[in-house]
Amino acid sequence: MEVLDAANRRAREGHPVFHLEAGQPSTMAPRLALDAASRALHSMTLGYTEALGLPPLRERIARHYAETYGIDVAPDRVIVTTGSSAAFVLAFLLAFDAGQCLAIANPGYPAYRNIASALDLRTHLVDCGIARDFRMSARDLAGVSAHGVLIASPSNPCGTVMPAGDIRDIAALCRERGMALISDEIYHGLTYDCTAQTALAFDPQAIVINSFSKYYSMTGWRIGWMIVPADMVASVERLTQNFYISPPTLSQVAATAAMDARDELEGHVARYRVNRDRLLAALKQCGFDQLAPAEGAFYLYARTTPFGLSSPDFSRRLLAETGVAATAGLDFDPVSGAEWIRFSYAGSEADISSAAERLVAWCERLKGGRV
């Protein structure tokens, strides 16, 4: 967010900016969602809904699991949330008591450990760096003492997709040890050369979290969902009633319609693939020789050491001297993140192409000692 603020200041001063720092699509919500929201504005009171979400949306999400994964999920187990962020708060409160430990991959989304800390939970960072191809496996958890495990596939910041076998093995380990399994699946739908599998395929008791922000291009609508075991539904209902009464009504109406906008949304995925390939080629041309697998989401995670700069310095200079904004890896990895930087390719093809050209030219001058 500091990089975003600096980029916005630069834009207000009249300088060009290419936003490769923010993990959000540059596209609007699907047309079906916008049309449904427009109709609702003129025909609904838009008051509170059920705490767990509108029944038609919960039913549509349940049908999504049958259509996409071939898994039967009862609509009663679907909890509509105010974005996936609220879902993580609810999941941590449901699964853990204060002082207990959650194992998470490092590098990973920083809000995991920050939300856990705010709820008085401990986190164990599991090293999932380049030596492990940025993937968590059951072997990595063998010596870890924790009360639960959080997995993410595709992951932020690395864009890696966990093989189904690894998810299966981690699920089995969690059952064997009596540990909770939480699966962050908010980038499902955004894969390019493989397919992401839901943890529910291997453990129906897993807590699964998803969102309309990424694949559905609805970040600002603040709407997401979670699937919880049947015996947790009553508890999560009490929590949601007290935390935020109900998810935003207009966003729920729009989200229900968005789930039928697959043709439009798959067009976005095709654009992300083009952007990924263009930016990946540029990074290799620049001299980045260590990158995370770019199998899903819309991120490239690259090591800055060939340039003799830490990632915060690289990020600051890149923005100041080219207008290209990228995120230093310290956000995602407090151990080794100063050597890594994340680029988002969720923007337009024109912006990603222009950013790639500027990045290549700047890196060439950097290596030549001319900047």
C-alpha cells in the first residue's frame, strides 16, 4: 500500500504510472453483475439480509462446487462474507483458541500472520522458498507443532499451484494429528498450464475460503464466501451477526449474477496469460535468473540479487525512474523478502507491455551503471 500511495502521488504530479504493485484486476465487474445491481438499486430496499447470506447466492455457490469440482456441498454450509478478509477472521476464531499455533507457508500473504497476531494466535512460518519450488508439502510439516495449517493455491505472491497429491497428503496429515485445515482458494479460476483443486476434494471438514475479488473482478464490492463443516455453521452465524450483521446486500445480488458470466471472465484469464508471457519474457531479458513458477493468480515473484539492490531499493528506484510500481518481497517474507520483488500482471495488455519495455530498458542501464 505504501508503493501504491507513492505511485498515486506520482500520477497526481502528472507523471506516467504503470501499476504492477496492486493485486487486483483492472477490469470492471462482469456485465451481468452490473445489470443485476442496477435493477436491484431500483427495485429492492437493500436492507439487511440473513447473516449467512442470501439463500439464492448460497445455493449458487454450492452449485459451483458441483459444476467445477464434481463435489456436493450443502448450501447450508456456505457462508457469504464481507470479502475473504472477513472469512479469515471467522475461520481463525472458529478453528483456534487464543495462544494456539497456525502453520503457514513463507513467503505468503501477509494478512494471514497479521490477522492471526491480532487474534492472539501464534504463527509458524514454513520455509517454502526457491529450494522447495515455493510449495508446501506434508514433508515440510513433519516436525512442525501446530494446531492447524493454512494452504494457498494458487498462491500470493508466487503464483504457484499445489499439486493435488500435496493437498491430499497435507489433508491426511491434518486428520491424523487432529489439526484444522484452512484452504485459501481465492485465485481459483486463474490458472494457465494446470488446474487448481479444492481441499474439499480430500477433506470435507476443511474450511475453504474464496472470493469474488480476483477471478470475478469485484475487489471493491467486498464479497466472498467460505465453506465450513456443518457443526460450525451455528457458531459462525453468531459471529457474523455480531461482527457485521450481514454481508452487503447489493454486492450479494451482483455476485449471484457474476457466477453466470463465465464467458466474459474467461476472456480476462486469456488476457492475463498474454500479460504473464510478455512480462515473464521481459524479466528474463532483464537478467532475473530466479523466479517462482508462474502457474496461477496474476503475479511474478523474482529475485533482485543480480542487480545488487535489495527489493525495497529496487522498488523505490524503479518507480521513481520509470513509473513502474512493484511490491518489495518483505511484505510477503520477513525472512528473505528483501531479495525478492512481486510484479502483478492484472492490468491491461497495453500497460503491461509498456511497463515491460520500461523495465527492460531500465535494467539494462542499471547493469551498465548508467542509472
